[in-house]
Amino acid sequence: MADRIDRLDIEILVELQKDARKSLREMAEKLGVAEGTVYNRINKLKRLGIIKKFIPIVDHSKLGFDLTAIIGITAEGGHLIEVEELLAKEPNVTAVYDVTGEFDVITVARFRSRDELNSFVKRIAGLEHVKRTYTMLVLNVVKETHGIDLKDLIDKIV
């Protein structure tokens, strides 16, 4: 099986992003291919690292995590990776991005209360190699997804 990604691979990804619990049979019928083909293509996409995991999309606010903070962090140059690794281990942190611009790191974290957020920010700001933090609270979520619309990519794949 070739490691090239083709139209069918993208169509399978589109279906998985809609509902990863859909059966192989359902996907095969919708895409007009054999169930074994879908199975093999999904395994190829996993092997190539395109599909990393199958996870539920959780509504954190329904679990009491009503506060989402986006925190910009400036770290001492030689210790950036060390700071990022510490942040990545934090249970409330959902994303750590190594970025360009005014900050070195952008972190997204979720909290149940202002006290939890306050404690977290003060602890992070007090880390040895953190020079400064800048915290923004999310007021409303307009869009939040872990997938992107791949339909346009279907026609661009040869």
C-alpha cells in the first residue's frame, strides 16, 4: 500500500471527523468502497501519524470547567523547552504552543473557579525561568474544533 494520501483517504478523514464511531460498514457504503478498504486506509492513516487518536470531544463547561484562559508566557531563552514541558504536564492545560511574536508560549487552560485560575497563574508566573505572563479570559466561544474542513482538499489531491 502506497504512503501517498489520495482522495479516498481525505473522504475517510472527513467522515471520521463527523463521527469517529461510525462503523466501517457505514463508511464503506457511503464512500462506495469495500469495508476492508476503509479498514486498511484508516490503518495507513494511523501508521503515517495523520490519525493520532480517536477521542471524544468533551464539553468542559458541562463538567464545571467554565473558565477558559489563554496565557501568553515569556521565558528565559535557554529554558523555553523546559518551561513548555512543565506546562504540558499541568492537568488543566489543554494546549501548549511554541509561538513567534510577543510571547514565547501560548497556553490554553480550563478551570472550575477563579481561585483555581488565580493559583495556577501565580504558580506559573513564579516558575524559575518564566519572565512574565499575560492572561486573557475567554468570554464566549464562537468556534472551537479539533478538526478542519478537508472537503476542499479532496479536489486538490491527485
